[in-house]
Amino acid sequence: MSPETFAPTAAPHAGWVKSTHWIATVSFLLLVFTGAEILMVHPRLYWGEVGNGLTPAWIELPISKNYRHGGWEGKEAFFSGADAPVSEARTFRTFNQNSWGRSLHFLAGWGLVAAGVVYLLAGIVSGHFRRHLIPRGTELHPRALWAEVLGHVRLRVRSATGGPDYGRLQKCAYFGVVFIAFPGAVLTGFAMSPAITAAHPWLLNLWGGYQSARTVHFLLAVALVLFLAVHVVMVVKSGFRCQMRAMTLGRKST
């Protein structure tokens, strides 16, 4: 069955939508890359305030050899020099050469925050959210939503219109990303910063502790990566050239 063809929408994407979209995209890809590098140092997730290699993990990811170090028998000094400031020994090697990843992760995070703030303010002032993004009550009928889900699963996707003419599932997905997933990822990221939580300890209480914030941060990141993968598939299926033209310097197709 061929995709349903729609007439081009009356208006193209606004310039601020395009710019914030690509800034957020680059920032998010950097966050995924650096976040994976940081996670590989200790791929165990906990719930609550504390967690370490000696406590049970809520989720343990088989992505690194840094935790599976071969046992607790051997010991290794923290420092190799004779004048070491610490004389105690640890029972496993620690791969801790990820300072560049943390620095780039933090920098990319601020890029995402800046783009998000501009997008939210412009979306409210311009009425973009009200007109294009927030689903109407009639669009949330379970039978209509389920029919659209089945259509997407079968890759029966309508052709691109070159503008913010979003379908039911698009509105629901974008709403969840813009107002739930991205803000949640930012707030849990802030909760893992000692400098920020020292001034705003309520952030840790909001998530139930540092380790809970880290776990929620990871789960939200996974959800956003899955959204990105589906989003790219839909862009290709609905008309890659038209979509890319509409989201860059070009205008909608006529």
C-alpha cells in the first residue's frame, strides 16, 4: 500500500524551530557518545542514595570489563610513588581516564539546555505548541491512535508536507520528548552535579537520591535514543529530501 499523500501545509517550519532542532540534535549526539563513555567506567545502576562495586546493582550492563575485574584477591596501590599521599590499597583496577568525556558531556548538556530554553519560550510566545504540538482531545481517541500505530508499524506513513503538520502519534511523541523526557534528562543531570545540588539539594530529594537520579537519567537517555531511531526511519519513509529541505535552508515542497 502506498503512503497516503497530503497537500503541502500552509506554512513551513519557523527559523527558530530549524535552528534549535539542529543545535539540540548535535548536542544530543555528543551527549549519547560521551554518556556511553562515562557509563563504561562503571556500568552498574542503583536505586537510592549510594551504590558501588560492593553493593547489589538494580541494573548491570554487560558493556565493560571494568567491573568484572576477575575477583577481589589481588591488591593494587592507589599511587605508585614512594611519597604517595594515600597508603591504602584497592582490590581492583579502575579505568578512570574519562575526564574528557565528562567535560564534553557537561558542555554538550549546556548546548541542549540553551536550545531547549529558546525553543520553549518561542513555542509558547508564537503559539506553536498550541497550534501544532499539543494533541487535541479528539486526536486522543484510543481507536484512532491504535489505527495509526498499526499503520506506522506497517510503515504506512503519509508523505511529508514540509511543515509542522503533525499526525496524532507525532504530537504525542513530540509532546513526551519536549515536555517530559528532555526536561527529565536535564534535571537528573543537574542532580548528579555536586556543585548544583549543594546549592539546590531539593534536586536529589526529587529523584530519591544520587543513584536514583543516575538510573532515571540512563532510562530517559535510552528512551530518547529509541525515539531518535524511530524518528529517522519516519523521516526517510515520509520523504527524506522534502523533510531535509524543510528543516534546513529550503522551504516546503509545492
